[in-house]
Amino acid sequence: MEIPWIFNLAGSMNGYMEEFKEKYDIRWPKLTPGTLIRRYKRFMADVRLEDGSVVTAHCPNSGRMTTCSDQGHPVFLSYHDKASRKLKFGWELIRMPESMVGVNTLVPNRLVQLAAQNKKIEEFLPYDKVRREVRSGRHTRFDLQLTAGDLPPCFVEVKNCTLVKGKIAFFPDAVTTRGQAHLKELRRQVENGLSCFMFFVIQRMDAEILKPADDIDPEYGRQLRKAAEAGVGIIAFDVHLDLVGIRLRNRLPCIL
């Protein structure tokens, strides 16, 4: 799904918080409001629009979406009039009682890419260039690769987190063997002397800390702890989002 409505922030590290108070990393396209009828087959959602008509929207999220896919809640759709798209509407946001929640799993990758390009993350300051979808090993791709001059490359894997209970964000919301493989490869690259980071973007505004969801995927939690012990950096940010756009907001502690 294309996101043509992304724009870059300018500014120095010193102006980081002031910039983010006033601007968005990403502005949504025109949003169509509706009410969620049901989400099914992972990638489809039936939505009743304000005029009473029902449309089927693409759900750009393969997770369980626990705590952010309840029937009857307000949702907001983007529209993409391309001949190649079977489903013209895309599900972007849902308004839950605790917070607005971003559904689109492509958004966090772009948020972190923009933050790296515009020197918004302290750990990424030494790097000048950002590449997306870079292969590492035979079977693994990482979301971002950061490079600068003669510095060894830095790999960054970005995860979208929407499961929040009692002010605690949990990841993952379903068993993820792919996520486990990413952690193993990050650990291998660190052991080979490279810098690597796991970056969690919590696409909502009601979390205070992040923890691995050991009750859902205990192996992921085990691999995350092993990765951290090996030197993989663990970063978590929540966001500010509304019907205009979204931006990275606060860095949250990760309790492993």
C-alpha cells in the first residue's frame, strides 16, 4: 500500500521536542469516517459509512489486533482510486475508548526512517544514509540499514505495537516466528561487530512502558532478552496521532 502523503521534518536535535509539538511526521490523506462492522480474513474489514452504505476496506495489519479491532467503534479510511487496487479503501485508524490507534503497519517503518534521516534519534546520529528492506543472511531482511562513510552498517528492525493493557504495551499480539528470526539475526550481526537495533513503535497514546508478551509468544520474549544481553539496542516510542497526522512522541522504557 503506497503512502504518498509522507513529508520530512527539518530541524536540529535541540529543536526536537518543539518541532514535534507543532508538526507531523506523516499527514493522512483525506479520511472517510465509518463504523467497524467486522474484521475478517486478517486483511479485510467491513465498515458502515456515514451515509449508511457498507464498504470492504483493506486492513494493512496481519496481527490479531487485540484491543484495537472491536466492532462498533469509529474507524477512518483512506481512499486509493487505482486500477490495480481491488479494495479502494484502506483502514488507517480506529478510535478506542483509551486512545486513537493506528492500524497501518507500514506507518512505523516510515516514521523511523524519517526520524533517522532527520537526526531525531540519538543512537542514529552518526549515520547519514538510510536504505529500506536490506537483506541480511540468506533468509532475513531488515527494515532499515544506516550507513555513513567508513562506519560499519547499522541494521534496524521496526515493529508495530498496538496491544496495550493497563498502560502497558505488549509485543507481539500473536506468535511470530518471523519476529523470532529477526532477533536471532540481529544478535548474530552484533556478535559480528555491527550495531543493531529493535525499534518498537506503539501506534497509540495510552502506554507508559513496553514489555514482551510472554503469555502470547514466550519464545519471542526469550529471544528479545538474549538479543538485548548480546548488545542489540532496544528502543520504544509512542506516538501522537489525530485525524490530521501522526508523529513520534515519547521514548518509553522497555522492561524485559
